[in-house]
Amino acid sequence: MTNKRTWSALAGAALLLAACDFTDNVLIPSLTGKSPTGGDRSVIPASAPEPKPQPIVLSAPPQLGQNSFQPAGVTAGQPTGTDVGTRVEQLRGDLGRLQTSIGSDNGVLQTLRQQTITNANTYQGLIAEIQARLQVGTTPGNPNLVSAWASAQETLDQISDGVGQMNSLSNSVADSSSLAAFILESVSATYGLSGAIDEDHRQLSILEDEVNRTVVLIDRLLNELTEDISRQTNYIGRERSNL
């Protein structure tokens, strides 16, 4: 009877020790985050999400001027037979050639503007295509994406070439402005020549008005051309930075 009690006591002690060991090694670590060996339990960090390609910030296309600068022409005059009348005819011819040059420059400007608008629209479409491909998860190395990007760069270069042509045109218009000022000065000086008749002065007055209007037209052309160049230059700079 005594032996049975002893074995029962030993069995109970063994069960108690096992329960304590389970509590120390399993239950407590699961609650505290400690490893059974006493060290901190290692936690595998979650992998960082794959970065998405940054979208291209699309600028608004350059707003170019819309005015046309076609000279009104030169009023014809009849020869008067005087030296002053001959000088008026010469100045009238100078103004006519100047206006022809301005008309040609105006035509070049309108053509360059249209080319710029066409190229800008093409560029905007290419950038929109690139954006759409990136938004659906296309990788930056996608051949179609690279091709669209190269086309966008080429189109931007064409816009830049147009700016260079506008700069050359601006120099031509500036020369015309200097010539117009010279013609106007010559007209004023002609009033002081002797031997003029009333018809000479009448024709000279008409010519002076037309020279003044041409000077104003050239100034407007030059100012608007300068603004076009500035807007396009800023636009190209922003887009090259975005690309």
C-alpha cells in the first residue's frame, strides 16, 4: 500500500514538471514573442513593393500668336516732273520692296507656327501613349515604350528646330525695322528739299502715313515673334526636364 502511494506521488510530480516545462517553453514565448532559448524571435520583414515608374508631368503646349502681318500696300502716284517728285518715287519703291519683304516674313511665320502646332500635338499624343502604358504596369524597358519615348524626343527636337528658324526670322524682321526707320527719316528730310510743288507734298504726306503704318506693323510682328520664341523655349525646357 505504501509503494502504491509512492508511485502515485512520483507520477504526479512528473506530470507537474511536464506542465511547467510546456508553460515555460511554448505558452509563454507565444504570448511574449520570446524564443524558448531566451533570445528574441527572428521576424522576416515583408518585402518592399516594387517601385512604380514615375509619371511624366505633361505641360500645356505653347500658346502662339494668331495675328497675321500682311502690309496694306503702297499707294501709287503720278510723276510730277520735279526733283522732289522723283525722290518721292524712289522712296515709294523702297517702301514697296520693304513691304514685300515683310509679307514674305509673315508667310514664313505662319508656316512655322503651323508646324509648331502640329509637332506639339504629335508630342502630346506620344506622351499620352507613354503615360497610358506606364499606368497599366508596363515596364520602362518595354520596346514599344522605348520607341514612343524616342519619337517624343525627336518631335521635341523638331519644335526646337522651329525655334531656331524663328530666331533667324526675328533677325530678318529686325533688319526690316531698321530699314523702315531709315525710310521714314528720308521722307521727313524730303520735306525740306526745294523745288517741290503741292502735288509733291501731297504724295509725300500719303507716303509718310504708309511708312508709319508699316513701322507699327513691323513692331507688332517683331514683338509677337519674340513672344512666340520665348513661349516655345520655355516649353521645350520643361519637356526636356520631364523626359
